[in-house]
Amino acid sequence: MAPQTRGHTRTQTSHYHVQKRRRERFLEDWRRTRQTVVHGSDVPLAPTARGLRSGVFTGADGDRPTRSMDALVHEVDPGVTSTLHRHSWDAMLFVVAGHGWTEIDGERIEWGPGDSLYLPAWAWHRCGNTGLAPARYLSFSSEPMLATMGMAVLEDAGHTPVAGLPGRPAYSPGIEGDDPYARRLRRLAGDQDARRSGRLHTSWDELELVNTPRGTRTTFLLDRAIGYQASGITMAMFEIAPGRGQSMHRHPGEAWLYVVEGRGHSYLGAEPEGGELHPWGKGDIIVVDHYLWHQHINDDPERTAKVVRIHMFDSLLETMRALCDPLVLFEEPPDHIRDAQAGDPATVDWPEPRRPTWP
Ligand SMILES: [Fe+2]
Ligand SMILES: [Fe+2]
């Protein structure tokens, strides 16, 4: 028998065809579910086994699947304590209403509107409401990223006391030596030491908003610049002055803006001119990850707009930038155009920042 008629050579559909069809279908599906603004009013909340009411802004358990992060909203009623659970991904929370607490591996953190929290991977956590009204918070997690690699694991422990539950996965300490295995042990142990001792909470009261050349004033909420050790998700807040806008730019990755206060519109276009305008208001999430030029304008003539920005820059976007180099994955207009778009934020009479409210 001639070698070319044996075994796999008889197959009609080659690896090339299977792969090509699979990849085309993947992108078609992706484009079909992509959104520009997810309005809060289009996100229904449903009671869950954890004791919370939850809704999906973006993510596989709603109708808008994502690749790197998801965005959900949760409500906790007065007196309710959620179940305890942990997972292989990390998450960030931003509280928009109510007063309560979150326990992270038994450490209790009290929170109120405008506070942000970090939930490390594999840490047991639960929350409760100590106020008289429902509490509401947004969560942003790296579950989709881990799910793409088959490493998303979730464990719910109900109301078992945390003292009786296993701790985070063990790791071996670094050892002496100059061989590749010793170097790997030391490197990974050092990384875990750092990641397991990062910050967990930023209070609204400590935020300090600073003017930027993009025409807004901003502050980090949860970021490695202020001591957090996350998977790459980062949260910042920016404020747009009445009638003004943030200067234009474009980038890929998943990047979302949760509108804390205010109303306005975003420009999105393949070119800096001729694109579409998308209106938004309080409680919406603006999706700005299509590698489109985007600019956000505050339409209120008197009040500022406050927006919480979430993306996965330190891990995924940096990886994409490195792997795609010399393709440029983050673009801004030249300084003179940026400055004309941004205006001078120093000329703005910024109000005293008020804690978020809902509804
Ligand atoms: Fe969780
Ligand atoms: Fe952006």
C-alpha cells in the first residue's frame, strides 16, 4: 500500500478546513453578541442560591458572552448573609448603595456607597447587609479569562463556618540553587507571597481626584499603583465636567465604563470622524473595546458625570501588545488635537465628590 493512502491521508476534511471553519464561526458569534451600551434597565435581577439578587451586564450567564472579564450587578437585602464561596478567579466590587460587610478569608470589611473591594482568587468570601435598605454593588471578574483556559473553578460552601474550610492552595517556598527548577520555585513563591498580601479595600473617603491631560479628573480605585495584586483587572474612576468630554483614543481588550452619576453620550467610530453617537445614563455600562476611536461627552450643562473604568491591562492587554508588536494597540491623537478635545480641566470648578446613590 502506498503511504499516501494509509490512515489519516484518507480523511476528506483536513485540519486546515476544520480550523478555518471553527475560527470563522467563532468570530461571527463574537460579533453578533457584541454591544456598545448595556443599559441598566435591560439587566433583570433574579434571586440566587447565594441569597443575593443578581443580574448579568456582560458575561456568559447573560446574553452577552465575554472573553476576559464579566460584569454583574448584585443586591443584598437588609439582614441577609450570603453563602460563602470561593473561586479560581479574582474579582473587583464597586458599591453603589447601602451599607454592609464582606468577609474575605474571615477578615471582615465594612463598606458603604462608593467603596471598592478586591476579592483574591481562592479566598473564601461572603457578604451581608447591616443597613435598613437593600445594598447594591457591581462585580467585575476574570472568570471568562480562566474559563478560556479551562481553569475556572467555583466552590460554594453554603453557611459552613470558614474555620472548618480548606485554605488557599498550598505552594512550596523558594529554595536555594541556580538551576531552572529552583529559579521557578523562588519566582512563583515570591509571586504568591506578593499576591496574597495585597490590599483588599479602598474607601470612598480616601479618594483624591486629580486632573489629567485627557480633560477629566481621575483616581485609581483598585490598581497595582496603590497596592493591589490582581490578575490584571484594574478599576479607576473619572469625572467629566459639565458639557465637556474626555479626549479620543482607541484600544482593544474588554474595557467598560460603569456610569455612577450623570448622563451623556459616547462617540464610537472606525475613524475619528463619521462614527456613531451612543447615549448613556446612570447605571449603564458603556462598552469601548472594539478598537474603535471613542470619546465620552457629559451632556449635563450643570453637573459632572462620574464613570468607573474597568479593563484588564496589566495581564491581557499587555500580553496582546507584546504578541502583536509592531501592531500598535493603543492610540491617541497627537498632543495638540488631544488638548483641543480635552480642554483644560484646571479651568473647571470641580464640586466636592459625593458618594454614589441608587436608584
Ligand atoms: Fe465570588
Ligand atoms: Fe478607552
